[in-house]
Amino acid sequence: MVKIFLVLMLFWPAVAAAAIVNMEFKFTPYIGDPATSDQVDTVPGNAKVFINNVLFAEQEVRADKALVLFDEREISPSVWVTASSLGAALRKGKNSIKIEFMPTKADEPYSARLCWVTVMDQSTEKIEGGRFEATNQSGAGQEDKKAKGAVVFEREFVAEFAVDLPWHHYAAVTSITEEDKKSLALLVTKRTEAFKPKFEGVYEILKQNPNVTLKELKKAKCLDKAYAAGVRIVPPEQDQLDFVMTGNPEVVVNRKGAASLFPFDEKSFAKIKGDELQMCVAMALSVVYPPRLMVVRTPSGAWEVVY
């Protein structure tokens, strides 16, 4: 009994100190049997990812072969979402993720799987059957569904590691007036107008993103070369804008009938010379001019972009 107690005392500090630093969610629509086959066929279609009831991303799923891996028969994901990549959309504490998938062929049956796992800041080790294993993951689980047509997965999760931002606690927007629409249209217009030499407005937005190395971007003159190649951001008219309330502080600003709020001429983009330079421009534009804007109304009544 004393030996067991000492082992527990030695083991407890490591367990107690472990903390959750991330969550991962993996979704795959497929045809086949992952229990008996080392690969399955993915089902083509469109997947939408909602975080806390707000559309966060859309992704095309293509017909392909997906590997089935390990003893757990894990399917290579078609959609992979990490909580750490969600930025300001993630709340400290309780969150929800919803994945909606619509296959290209709505009349054909298929299967779909959502997997999730918690990522810890420490690894755990064990020896079982003469084999050593170490992992920093725990709480793995999965949900499988048989489907024909649309399929939806929803799951709640807790993210104490998220950054708690002031606007997370703003009141939910329940109505949008004509005056609000004018203000939001002006906000969108000002953002499009920022794309012009010397790009001060664009750099100010990029500076707020921790994943952007602004010094290197300026040194490469990515935006200058994109502008010289003819790249322009097309501003939408107010009657082209669509405003979606989410039941949260965020309001989604879209362009009606378009995939992106800020489309640009792809032919001009192709004139930018060099893969690295094109990648630099694409990264900058994706941050400043995403497919949709998430805005909130401050307690003073002003509107601001949050992601």
C-alpha cells in the first residue's frame, strides 16, 4: 500500500500540471468500410463550418482516396479544424462547432464521420504489450452517421485556453436599422479604398494579426507589386450587401450572390511574377479582404470589424 501511495504521489504532479492547449475536429464524408479497408472514397460536396453559430469557413470536398490509419481506424480528414486557428471567433469557456455538408449528388447514400481530440501541453507515456507509446492527446471521440443528402454534426467544447476579448461580452445584435446598413456599407468601402499606395490602412490591419510578419511583407513590396500588376479590390454597392445576425455580438457582412465580399480580378493576380510573391500577396489579401466580414456594435453604437 505504501509503494502504491508513493507511485501515485509521484504521478500526480505531472497529471495535475497538464493543461488543455488545443482542440482538433476532423470531418470526412466517405463511401467504404474503414473497419476492414485501408482506404475509403471521399464524397464530393461543400462543407460549412460554424463556430458559435457564426459561419467561419466554407470548403470544397473533392472526390479522392482517404487513408485509414492506425489501430483506431482513423480516416484522413477532408476538413480539419483546430481551435487554435479560430482566432477571435473562439470564446474562453463554452463554445460550439457545427459542420454542415451537402454532397454534390444528393440522392446517393454515404457515411460521414466527425472525430475530436483534446491536445495537452504535456505528453503521457505508457508501455503496453512490450510497446512504448507517448502522446499529448486525450479525450478522443467520434460520431458516425449514415446519410443521403445534407448531413449536420454539432458538438460543444470548452476552451479555457482562448483569449477573452471585451467584445465577446457585448450584447447580441437583434436588429439592424437603415442607418446601421449605411454605416456598415461605409466601413466596407473604406476597407476597399485602403488598397492603394502607400497602403497605410492595409498595413494597419495586417499589424493586428499575430501571424503576419509585417516587416518582411513590406520589404518584399508584395502589395506594391500586386497593385502594379493591376490587382484591385472591387467595392460593393450598399444594395449588394447582405447582413446576417447570428444571435451573438457578431453580424456577418456578405455580398449577395457572390462567394466573396471582396472579389478581385484573377487575371491580374496571375501577372504577379514568382510563386513566393504570389503567396505573399494572397496571404495579405486573405487577411485584409476575407470572403466575409464579422462586425460588432460597440456599447457606444459604433461598428467595428473583429475578424
